[in-house]
Amino acid sequence: MNRTCLVTGASGYVGGRLIPMLLARGWNVRVLVRRPESISQRTWFDDVTVVQGDARDAATLDEALAGVAVAYYLMHSIGSGPQFDLTEREVAEQFAAAAQRQHVGRIVYLGGMAPSGTKLSPHLRSRRSVGEALRGSGVPTIELRAAVVLGSGSASFEMLRYLTERLPAMITPLWVRTKTQPIAVRDVLHYLVEAADVPGEVNQDFDIGGPEVMTYQEMMQRFAKVSGLPPRRILPINVLSPGLSSHWVGLITPVPRGVARPLVESLRVPVVCRDHSIAEIIPDPPGGLLGYDDAVRYAIARVRDAHVDTRWSGASVVGAPSQPLPSDPDWSGGSLYTDVREAQTQASPENVYSVVETIGGETGYFTADWMWEIRGAADRLIGGVGLRRGRRDPVHLRVGDALDFWRVEERVSPEILRLRAEMKLPGLAWLEWRIEPADGGCRIQQRALFYPRGLAGHFYWWAVAPFHAFVFGPMLSRMVARAEALPAPQPASAAA
């Protein structure tokens, strides 16, 4: 029996957790990614076959789907722009056509509940249209339609957690009284894994949800209780539009406005399972579906213990442009502004790197944190991600991790760490550290790089350049001081 499957969305929240479960079940896993380095530091990377390319390219899709028994469609374009729903439909149609050409045995798609007979948001319309395109491909397709997915790192959980923890009293839109049926990510993964072995004649959509139906207001109150917080005072009113609501969510939670708005618009629609017919082809998990309180309790524990394997912010977005590297040769002929700082220290490269790698999140930026907070707040006001995404792990980074308003682009311990800026900018920006052994210690080069777009980009660089002396120089000095205060790493022979 062919046990080869393709997983798209491997850098995303669900895909990154699904892959090790498929490997454990004996599947030969192939992944389609635009940038393999974005998953290169996942524990399962050496156990999968990587196809590099864009899901909008027919030749790439043919290569990825050739000889595949089951294809998981976990891609999305939310946050890529105002017409993300059109992009999603186009990509799904191309994927469906390629799956048919390559005689794929089954497609498994994780979508969202989109009740018929109801005016849907663009987000829910796109989820439904993707499912229709895949199920109409001629390839047997199982579409799993979920409402709110509860798990450490999911966008829904992050919104719920931050709103509840930060606001003991709140004036909210009326959508907090909308009914939904949340499901634990553990149970979503169960259905996804088991769907691969469903007989090929099944071509249907199935609603999946947890054992409880509740309103978002009840979810916040129950979250507070599980977290040991006092009951929240919540006053729903009818004057907050989706636009205002998304600004509110964007200011309070790590989810930026571009992602929050389509999610908020979807929250106005009741999403409750039509039935539990999924149980006719896939039995519930052993022990039954996880209740809401237990799902929240487990997610909080993973956040507290820094065991968050994947986060919503780590996903690559279909339709977003591929970005160049600061070392690419095609910068020649253009402007690439740099701020370069260097330091020499007797601290080991390992100690210096261990300090550099803790930047951002709760650690901050080693100096002038108030200036970074102002920059983050300004970014949020214009629809950027700001600083609230924080870090997946307080100590260790992986390529592809979101870090405040940066993305980890390259990480080679203890030699290089490079971050790409994801704040709103009139250009492209990076922050990079290179460390090399020298004279019994090491030499550190810190570079801030900026490639301006248009005249606004040049003005931006020269407007912020005077502040670099207050930020980048002290940042490097304090990193070095902290590294020098660490004990020297123990030689391998002594450790043995």
C-alpha cells in the first residue's frame, strides 16, 4: 500500500504538529514549502522529503503530488491582503487540478464552519469556496470544518488569552454572545491523522467540534476561572463595527489588525456543528473529545512551560511575496543602508550567541526598551504586528519563528543570527549578528540593514538614523557584558 503523503502548510500551526504524528504512523511525508530554511530546525526535518516551490506554480504542484496517496491541504492566505479570498480560491483550484492529474488517492482539508443560508464573512466564504473547489476536483476529499481551535499558539487561543488576562472589565461587540463549538487542537489532529486511512469513495465535508456549545463571553469567563482570575466584567454593545473591533483586538492581543479583521468578521456568525456524522467514518479519540476547561488548562500549561511547538505567527502565507536576502547580488545598483557595530571580547562564541539569541520578548532589547515600545505601538496603530507577538520560546529560536515584529531568517549557532523586520516600513530591514572566534575569545559584528523603497524609504532611514547611537551601540555593549558574566562553557571531555 502506498504510504506517501504530502503536507502543505508545514511551517504553520497545524501542519507543524501533524507531520510528526504522520511519521509515527508510518507515513512517508513530503512537504511543499517556498523556503526550506523556515522548517530546517524542526525536529522532523531530516525525516521528510522537501519540495521547494510556490503552490501557485503548476510544475511545482505536479512534482509535489507525484506518487502521493494522500495530500493535506493546510494552506491559507489570510493576512496577505484585502483580496485574500480570491487568492485562496485560485490556489485551491490549481491544487485540485494537479491532484487529479497526478491521480492522488485522497485530499484532506482543514477548513472552517460556514453555515448555509447565512451571510458569511470573506474569511468564511473563502473557507467554503476552497472546500468546494477541492471536493469538486474528482479526487475524493474529506473537508474537516472546525470553529475555534483551542491550543497553545493558535490565533484563536491567543486572542482569547490576551483579552481575558489583560482586561478585567471590557466593553465588547455583540459578537461575544455568538454561539460557537470550540475544539481542542489535540482532537483536530486526531481527525486529520485518521482521515488519511478513510476509504477512497468518501467525498464529503464534516463539522468537527468539542463536546460543548458556548458563547465567546462564556469562553472568556471560563478561561478566567481556569486561570485563577476573578470573573470578568463584560458589557456587550451594538456600536462596535468589525473595523473598530479589529483595531481593539489588534491593540490588546498579539494578533495584528490584518489578521484580526477577517477573524472578527467571522465571529459574528454562529458556528455550531450540524451533526456528529464524522464519527461514522472516524471514531472519536480514545477517552472522548476534550472538554473546554481541560483544553484551556493544557494550553496554559504549555505556554507557561515554554513547550509551544508551533504558533499561528510562524506560518508562511500563500500569496505573500518571497523576499530577498541582504546578501543577494541584485542589490547592486541600489541603496542598502547599514549601521555596523563591532566588538571584541574574551567571552566564548557560545556564551555570546546564547545571549544574542534571547533578544526580544520578555528579555527586551538590552537598552532603550522604551524606544522599542514606542516603535511597536506606532506599528500597531498603522496595522502592523507590533511587539506583542513575543517569542515562542524565551531562550531558543528556530528559523521561521516570529519574534516581536521580526522573523528569524537565519540561525547558525554559534555563528550567525539574522532577523527580518515585519513591521510596516517603506522598505526591507534586517538585524544581524555574526560571531567568529578570535584571540581566545570572539569578535562580534552587529549590522542593521535597510533597503529603501522610493523616496519615503530614504527619508525614513535618515529620520531614524540619529537614534541608532542610543540603541545599537549600547545594545551590543550590554550583550557583550552579559556574555562575559556567564561561566565559561565546559569542554566536551570534562562534561563527559
